[in-house]
Amino acid sequence: MKVLASLAVIGMAAVPAVQTSDAMSAANCMAMWNRADTNDDGALTGKETAPYVMAMKDAGMKPVMTDIISRVEFMKACEDGAFRNMTM
């Protein structure tokens, strides 16, 4: 029985970390980005930023700036789950 218990503990340590349910896939985030960047200029500016800045703040993230969100910043926040409750 000790051997079985030891194997169970060892096996559990070898299991890779599982993504939290808050995380979003890169594909879902890219689709969201494509809908968010309405003028296709490669950044969210003006009215485009408002819902995303708010969602980032609600998720405990601090946007670099509140009037522009780069694609890189958007993707990071999205993949970390900041926009998981947004519908677009």
C-alpha cells in the first residue's frame, strides 16, 4: 500500500499545470482582437479601448496606457483571461 501511495504522489507531481478556466486560447483572442480593432490600424485607440481597459482593470491588470492598447498587450491580457466575460 505504501508503494501505491508513493506512486500516486509521484504521478501527481509529473502532471503538467492545467490552464485555469479564466484563460482563453490564442485563437479565440486573435478572433476577439480582429473584431475589436475596428479600423484595422494595429492598435486599439479612442472608443475601441474603453471596454477592454475596463475589463483589464476589473481583472486586476494595469494597462500601459488607457487611450491605446497594442496588439501584444491585448493578446497577453486576453490569454490571461481579462476578457473572458466579454461578448462581442
